[in-house]
Amino acid sequence: MNFTAKQIAELVNGIIEGNPDVSVNKLSKIEEGEVNSLSFLSNPLYTQYIYNTNASIVIVNKSFFPEHDVKTTLIKVDNAELAFVKLLEVYNQIKYNKIGVSKMAYIAETASVGENLYLGEFAFIGENVVIGKNVKIYPQVYLGDNTIVGDNTIIFAGVKVYSDNKIGKNCIIHSGTVIGSDGFRFIPEHEGNKKVPQIGNVVIEDDVEIGANCAIDRATLGSTILHKGVKFDNLIHIAHNVEVGENTYIAANVVIAGSTKIGKNCMFSGQVGIVGHLNIADGTIIAAQSGISKSITKKGEGYMGSPAFEVGKYRKSYIHFRNLPDLVQRIDKLEKNKDA
């Protein structure tokens, strides 16, 4: 689909410098710009590329004034990066605007589906499933019995949702993710370990995004809960009865053990591990590869290390960690001198 500079400027409330009728049909990075492509410039480090780019249209900040001639059409906006994000959203809406049920999909007779449903090949919709309006379900998705999916949610290919789980409105769940698998809980016995039945569910509230190949375990009793606005990267494991607070962001390879409660507006970097039955305060920031072994009660603090402690103390301590070999040598030397 083609868009002219004039149409794009209207979408982002921009000012055109150049040809308003030039059109684009694809997106590109400014350093790799091609004819008929749209790009943007916000980072000053990339300014050099605007003078040679072949992109037909480039979105720039209003504060940008070229020092040399440019052959591309410019669209000036208050914030080039945000304007480009808005265009990406429009692009995705067009790209994923699929409607229709494949003849090779299965919908149980007791299921209820809303209007404008897209259901891809070999998708399976179980008994008593309720699906809202404008939902996109890609091929090979499995929705177990009694699952609820809210309006405008997108579930990409290969996602598996076990029975009795709830997914809110405007959610995005990426390929390979499993929602509602059993929590890992066993009781030791003389003849082996006794599995504890997991009869709870998973509740995912509105505006949640879950990356690829995540595992969200169902609760033993009650619910494992991802609250509104939670964002997950890929390869994250959430154990049974965990609760993740609103607008918390979690990067790849994070593991949160059972029954831990995470506050609102937290940010966890990659490969963080959190043991079970803890409480993590609102606004907590945890650096990559940190291990959390006790509850965090003070809001808005940063933590680092394994076992983790406050970032400021960690950085001061790290200076001593690096100097430990020299300190040991000095102590050994003092001990020898004392004995002499």
C-alpha cells in the first residue's frame, strides 16, 4: 500500500519540506534507505546519513536544519521517534488486519466468538471458550476449554492456552508461549514424590504483552495474575500463584518462583532470578543476572548482584572485590613481617 508525504504528515501532524506527492510503500533504516521507503532521524549520531540516503521520505525533529542539500522529502515533527512509532502502529494494524475463519480450524459448538474474528489454519477452540470482538488467532493456536479472550487481542501461531484461563483486552501473545501449564509442586514420600494437583488458573489483564516462548504456570489454588499493562520479553518463566503488578517490565530469561508478589512499575533486566514467597515493592529496578533471595520492602530502589543488594552499596563493594587479590597479598606480607 502506498502513502504520500501529505498523508503521512496528516497522520503525525508534521510539516513537509519537499515534494508532498512523493509516495512510499515500505519502511527502512536511514543508513539503509531505499527509493519508495520511509525512514526517520532522531539520534544525532545518524545525521550524516540523511545527506546520502535513498529513502523517499524522512521524518525529522522540527529542530533539525540540514547543513547540506538533501534529496529526500522531510516531514518535521515535535518528536521524530514518537511519530515513527505511531506510523509503525498504523503499519501493524494494516499488516495484521486479518478477518475470517479457516476451513481447517476447529471451533467447539459450545464456544462463543465475537465479530471480525480471524482464526488461522489448525487452530483449536475448545468447549465453552468465549472470544471477544476483533480477535486475531493465528494458525496452530490451542485454546483449552472455558478459556476467555478479550476484545482486540492477538495470539500468534503456536501459542497453547490450557483450560480455564482468562486473557484480557488488547493483549499480544507471541509464538511458542504456554499459558496455564501445571505449577511445579511435589510432596516427598517414601515411594517417590507425590504431585500436587494444580487446579487454579492464569488471569491476564488488559494491555499485556507476552514475548515468545514464555511459560506462565497455573496456580495451585486461586490464580497466577499478570496485571494490566505488564510487558514480558521472550523466554520468561512465571511459576504458580505469582502476581505481577501493573506496568511492570521484565526482560528475557527472568524466572520468578511460586507465590512471589511483584509490585507495580518494576523493571527487571535479563536473567534475574527471584525465589518464592517474596514481596517486591513498587518501582523496584533489578540489574541483569541478579538473584533476589529476600523481600524488598522499600519502593523505587535498585538492586544488583547475587545475592542482590542496593545498587549503590554494590558498586562501592565491587571496588573492594576487584582489589581482593592485592589486599590478600598485603595481609600475607604483614603477617610474615609480624612473625619475623
